[in-house]
Amino acid sequence: MFTDRGDAGRQLGQRLRHLRASETRPEMGPVVVLGLPRGGVLVAAEVAGALGAPLDVIVVRKLGVPSQPELAMGAIGEGGVRILLPETVQHAGITPAALAAVERRERAELARRAERFRGDRPRVPLAGRTAVVVDDGIATGSTARAACQVARAQGATRIVVAVPVAPLGWVRGMRDAADELIALLTPVALGAIGAWYTDFSQTTDEEVVACLHQPTQLTNRAGLSGNAIDAAECGK
């Protein structure tokens, strides 16, 4: 179990030490850490600090079944990316009209969040770089898959998906989406992602913005030079 998202991020950062600039192969390109909002950004901030890498956000939205919003039937991402889970759509009896209504609503929210989190701050370029996609956990994998597609479309040459917790066997469903897949915990019975955290409080927009807009600086914990986000300030 993890104390909170910060603890999970610190543990994940240790697991990803092979991605530090001094240890990666030149052909992999510089590393950029991409957090999935909201909760994944707090995890990603710690990972960025550990790797001495820049932090950015990659905005995706789950498409929830209308009668069960927490159940994903797909996901959307920036740049028109769209992922569907056909079995869930069919089993839930989702009509094309109902699916379109959910997607319209989530597209509007995606645009709002992208503007809220970035403001006038440009995206960190991904062309020729290794993109490390980080979330606070994976259930169906649809949002992580959408994030990978966004990163590919922006020119990332290598994609790593890294999370604190994911279901056993999750790699089989994600193998074609990323070049490397890492989860610290892979329980047989996943249940709710929050069950693996002592504190899984809802992350606010303000916390995400605080992480993304911290001045780049060295982190004492990482002891590295380069661009790093002082993740200790996130959530304050």
C-alpha cells in the first residue's frame, strides 16, 4: 500500500532509475514525464524530480457508461484521440446517440482542463523524446492507452507507462500501446484504485496547476542536475 500519491511517486521514481539521463541510451532521447490529471500529476511530479526530467500534463478523459459513470467504455485525448471498449459498449447497451452525448460532454471538459492546467504555458515538446506516462493507477487501461496515442502523435520516439498499481495481467492489454510497462503492484483482485492508498483524497485543479507551474530547480532528494519539478510544493 501507498501512504498517498506523493509516496507512490517516490517509490515509482526509484523503480524508474534506469531512465535517468546518465543511464539512458542516446537513441532513446531525453525523458519527459507526463502526468494524467488530476491524481496522476501528483505522482508524476515525484517521478520527474527523481529522474531530473521536465514535467508536463497529458489531458485525457474517460468515457463513462451513462448509468455507471465510473465504468469506462473508452477514453478520449487531445488531438482527437478516441479509444472505445467495444465489449463494454455492447454489454451496457449503449446506443450511438448515447455514446455521442457522453463524448460531447467529455470533449468540453477535456478542453476546459487543458486550458486550466496549461494556461499560456506551451507544451513540453515530445518529438524525439522518451515520454513517461504516469497515472495513480490503472483499471481498464483506456485512459492510459489514449495518453500513449497522444504522445505518439506529438512525436515521442519511445513511450513508457508507469503506475503504482494495475491489475494482474494488465501488460497483455497494453503491449501494443507502449514500449515499456511498469507497475509496482499487480494484485489479483484490484478492486478500487483508492484501496491501495491510505490517503486517496480527490485532487483539485489547484493542486495540479501548482505542480505544473513550479519553477524548475534541483530537487534535494534526486541529487541530480537538469530540469526537475520541486514536487514537495504540489498540493500545498
